[in-house]
Amino acid sequence: MKFTGERVIPGEGDADLLNEHRARYLFAQRFSAGKTVLDVACGAGYGTALLGEKAAAVFGVDLSAEAVSHARRHYGSPKVHFAQSDCLTLPFPARQFHLVAAFEIIEHLEDPKAFLSELHRVLHPAGLLALSTPNRLYYTEERNEVNPFHVREFSFAELEEILKPLFSHRAILFENHVAGLMVSGPGAEANFREHSADCILQAAEEAEEGKDSVAGSKERKQEREKAAHFFVALCSNRPLDPARPLLYLPSTGNVLREREVHIRLLTDHLTQARAAAEQAREHVEQVTAQMVHFQQQEQKLEQLLEERTQWAWSLQQEMEQARAALQKLHQEFEERTQWAWSLQQEMEQARAALQKLHQEFEERTAWALNLDKELEQRRAELRLLYGSLWYRIGKNLRLSPIPASDQKPPQAVKPDDS
């Protein structure tokens, strides 16, 4: 089973993330001795196995078949059992478990009230519910971290409000990462485990808070509620015994060694930063020299730009003058074109009139030719008539009219010379 960010798997992912979860199971282990225990949303099963070290019997349930299969292979035993189940419909009779662990599951659910109601159903009346969830005010608002697997997160007051209707006795503790020093060894009494994460589950500090004023105590309590990384709620319908704080330091939690390593890393980073700063200084000097050169070039370019601007301005004026001259020529061209067009029309009209006159001349010429031909015919006819016998007889006898063309002109009378 691969780590996706939704379920913690030992050996995969961040060690601090695993230690956060192990600390909660070690805290709940205090209440599991000789009891029947239910681990809801058990995931890979490592926490169920921790509870099973002291419990009479422990059952781990998870919605994922892959997670349940992984848990059975790695952590199954005669008194540690795993089953696939929806946490809203647990396959167990009512009042069966004296301890129910529900770590980092309520924030994943659409209906947290139905989930709590189902846990209340399977919990013995004298049993204990250990439930954890991240603090919304710290993780989401202060750190601005949005977990894509979370549906709803809770503040201290919101968690108290949703637990109160089902459980008459509640204690909401704080789980925080802390830096610490430990004095221990083979001869020391094992008051805490030495395995996994820099975590602390803090119980209420009534004695210390009693030294403060009431207003100061309330203000400090609100600050702690807001700053807590996680909430671990102990819920029951019987009075709760005071919960002892758990300081959980793992072998990977040697704070001094980690800080020394961190200091060495910081020293290396500082050396690198100084070298980078020296390189940056040299680079700045080079850049400064380049900037001076660029400024000189910029001044030359500005002067050249000014000259080119003046040239462009004079060129623009010449263009305006050329444009005006071109417009005037265009206007003259339009006028000449109109004049040529009207002249062409007059030419066309004159050509049409000339053609009409030529046609009339042709017609008159043809008419004159026809008339001349007809006149010749009439003359031939007259000559024929004048030469006929009958006409001469009639003429001499004055029996027929004599055309003027056949009459002799009257002879002029000579004047008398006497």
C-alpha cells in the first residue's frame, strides 16, 4: 500500500507525521489494559497493534479494503482483528466496547454528528471515547494549510459543542510539537516511551492556572486553545479521572543532535550565502559599469533620436507640402478630365451631325443623279417627238402646241438707220 497523504504508513512519508499518530495511540494505550477496544478508521493497522499490546481484544475497522488487507498481513494476531466497514454503520452490537479510538477521522466526514452517534451506540455506558482532530484555527487559518481530504475541521469551541449532546463528561487535551531535553538511561524508570515523535499531550494545569488571576487564566486558556496543533478529546458518560500528560520522545527526536545538524546546515548555508553575496557584489559592480556604459549609450541614442526627430519633423512638413501639391494636381486632373469628357461628347455630337450631313449629301447626290438621268430621258423623248412626222406636220399646220424648247427665239428687229 502506497502513501497518498490520506493514511499514514510506517516507513513511508514524513517521520513527524507518523510520530504524531503514534503518540495518540500511546496515549490511548493507557486506557486499553484488559479491555475490549475498537479502533475506527484504523488505516494501515499499526495503531491498532499498539492498542492490542495491552488490550484483551482490539478490532480495527476501515472503509478501504486495501488498508484492511495491509493491516491483516502486517499486524493481525489472535487478539488483533481487522474488518472492512463504513464508520457510520459499524458491524457491532450496542455497548460492546470499553474503549473506542477515533483518531483523525471526524474531519473527513460529511456528517460528523451521525458518526459520533454511531460511536456512542457501540460504546459501553462506562466506556471511554478517545478522539483526535486537527485544530482549524492553527492549521487552516494560522498556517494557511488546506488539506484536500478534510471536509470539516474544528476549533476548540466547535469540537466541545458537537461532543456535548452525546457525552456528559468531556476533557479536550492539546497535542503539540515541543522542543525538550530528557534525562534518562538504562537505570531510569520508564515513565515515557522512547520511540517516535516530538509530541506532547498536555492536560489542564489547574495548580499553575490557580496562581493567575481569573481574567489572566481565561485569556491564557483561550491562547492555548487557539495555538494547539491537535485536540485529543476524552469522552464518556461517567466522570473522568484526571489525564496525566504524555511526553513522547522518539529515538529520532534527539533535539540537540537535530539542532546541531541544523546549525551545521545553517553554517554551510551561511558560507554559501556569503560566497553568493561576494559574487553578487562583483556582479553588481559589473552591472554598475554596464549601466554607466548603457547611460552613455543612452545619451548618444537620445541625441540621435532628437536629430532623427527633427529630420522626421521636416520630412513630415515636406510630405504635407507634397500632399497639398498632389491634391492640387489631382483637382486639376479632375477638371481636365471633365473638360476632356465634355469635349469628347461635343466631338461625338459633331461626328454624328457630320455623318448625318454626309448621309443627306449622299441622298441628295443620288437624287440629283436620278433627276439628271430622268432629264436626259425626257430630252431623248422630246428629240424623238420633235423628229416625228406627225409632230412636224402638226407644228407646221399649227395643229398642236409647240413647247418653248422647240420654238425659235424671236429675231431682233434691226433699228432703222434712216
